[in-house]
Amino acid sequence: MRYRKTFNLSRRQIIRGILGATAFGVTSKLTTGCSKNAENTTSQTNQTNASPTASPSEIVVGFLYVGPKDDFGYNQAHAQGAAGIAKLPGVKVVEQANVPETNEVQEAMRSMIEQDGAKYLFPTSFGYFDPHVLKMAQEFPEVQFLHAGGLYQEGVTPKNIGSYYGYIDEAQYVAGIVAAHMSKSNKLGFIAAKPIPQVLRNINSYTLGARSIKPDITTQVIFTGDWSVPVKEAEAANSMVDQGIDVLTCHVDSPKVIIETAEKRGIYSTGYHANQAALAPKGYLTGAEWDWTSIYTQYVEMFQSGKTLMDGGIPHVVRGGFKEKFLALSPYGPAVNDAAKKDGDAAKAKLTDGSMVIYTGEIKNNKGTTIIASGKSFPQKDPELEKMAWLVEGVVGNIS
């Protein structure tokens, strides 16, 4: 991802430099996973200067975003969740946007801990986890790190790391149903960033939802290679329209370019992360949205009650779908017909009450091999789904 590093010379980093030059004295606190260089010595020096701005009764929660907070996508959805808990009594939220998946995220987290007194951090981007969150968790064992989608391994991952994520593929399944109803060409398009399990799960669920309505419908997938590459996303969208695809969706950080391109080319779209209906008033059908406010509120309640990841009071893995209110479906657009609404609502109701399991066999991959045998199923919490490395029958494209 291309970011201008000058943006990340934040006030916290400037303050750290000033404090380092006027050192308050080296503390006796020893940290792990930290090299013995001048920069890390400065970090230890300033750890005693906890939060000069936080009152004793409030908790300080830090959020880091890989892109802008108004991207109509992943970062905006998380920022909306942060804004939701900022309204809660006794909560102070500190944020930093446009933090790339490099060592700069470690600097941003360290600054929030040392200068703002944050004891709870939500580094929201996938690439922050390894190695950055893992390293910082070792350096600051008293701070709790909650990561969106990271894989927690008992006995391997530090105890002060937690993983949370929503089964948003449930909403993608419903969106696929609506897309199939509205498609005339029986060709759907899915523009994705990287072939990681969370992305593959969305592609597959979208396709399975669509094929529950039209068994022969296909989903063309294009991987752009990164979370935010607007030029490639626009090129992919235009290429798909030129091939006769008439409904587009995506899993990238900001769906803005893709949704706007679909609208300009006169085809339908379904959104992701947040509600993009304002970008496509004619062609937006529905979308898979996060409800991070719900998740973050649950965490704050646990923080304020004194529970921690370290003592097991807070689960190390937190997951949920429609039932747990981790996600939502965008309101149906004006183009959506009654049959699509009826089938979409019915599927959502079954996913909410648990009477339907998306990954129920027989399911084949797009190379013809049976992945899930007939009579077998993987419910949403099955760990096998977190390792997904295949595309279902009907998806046109390859992972590598």
C-alpha cells in the first residue's frame, strides 16, 4: 500500500521525541521481545509517564486504521464502532488513521500506550497482527490487544491478545441470493484484495447463496493483491462489465470505486463493510455491513467490570453473526424485486435462528473435488472454516 509516511509523524511521536530528549529516568521495568537499542530504551523510559490526560475513573481505548476513517468501507465501519463506544460513560477513545502494515503500526501503538495511557488496543487491519501485534503484546504484557480476525492459538499466542470477528459471510450469502434474483446474465463479479480465509469465505458464501437460487450462476473473482488499490479496482470492475457481468461486489478496504463504477456502467452492485447506497442510488441492491458498535460495547462492558484476557475473564476468540448482532444487511435498494426480498429475508431469518448452515455438503471446489461430503456440515464456529483455502464450484478464478 502506498502511504505518505509524513502523515504518521503524529503529535504522539513528536511528544515521544521531546520526552526522550528530556528523559525522566530509566525505569526498572523489563520487557520481552524488545531489542536493546536507543529507541527501545526511550520507550521504557517513558512507560512510567502513563496517561496525563485520562482521569482515574475512565478507561482509554485505542484504535488504529490502515486507511482513512471516511473510506465508505472497512476503516469507516470500525471508526463508526469507535464513535459508538466514545459516547459511553467512562470511556476515552484515541485513534490514528492511515497507519500502514509496517513497523509504523508498532510506533503508533507504543505512542498510544505511553502517551495516552491506553490499556486496550484495537489494531484493526489484518496485516497488523503478525508480527506487529505479537511483538507489542510481548513488550507490554499488561496491555490487552484485540485484533480483528487474528488467529489465536492456545499456548502459542500471548495471553494478552484476543481475536474477534463476525460471520459476515452470512450477510454475503443473503446478498448473493438477491444478486442472483436481479442478474439477467447469470454472471456475478467479485473483486477481492487477498486470498486469505476471511476473503475466500465471503466469496464462497456469496456464490453459494446465489447458486441456491440459480444453480448455474457463476462468480468471476479477481484478486487485486492489496487492500486499497483504486486503479486496479476500477480496471477490474470495468473489465467485468465488459465481459457481461451485471452484478458486482467486493472485499476490499473501500468499495467506493467499485460501487461507483458499477453505477456509472449501469449495472447492479452489492456493498461491503458499510452502507454504500448513497454512492449508487439506482443500482445498489443491498450489502453486508458490520455492526462494530455492538462488538466494542460488549468489550467495554467486560473491561469496565475488571475482566481481562490474561485471567480468562475475556474470551480469547470472540465470533458472532446475525444472531449476536455482529453484522447487518443494508436496506434493499429500489431495484430489488419482491421475490428477491422474500428469499433474502427467509435466508436471513434461518441464519439468525441457526436453522440453516451455509457449509453443508455436498460441496465441491471449483476444480471438481469434493470438499465437504454429503451429510457433513461445518457450522460457523467450526475451526476448519477459519483455514479456508479453496473456492467453491461456480467461482471462476484461482487463488494463486
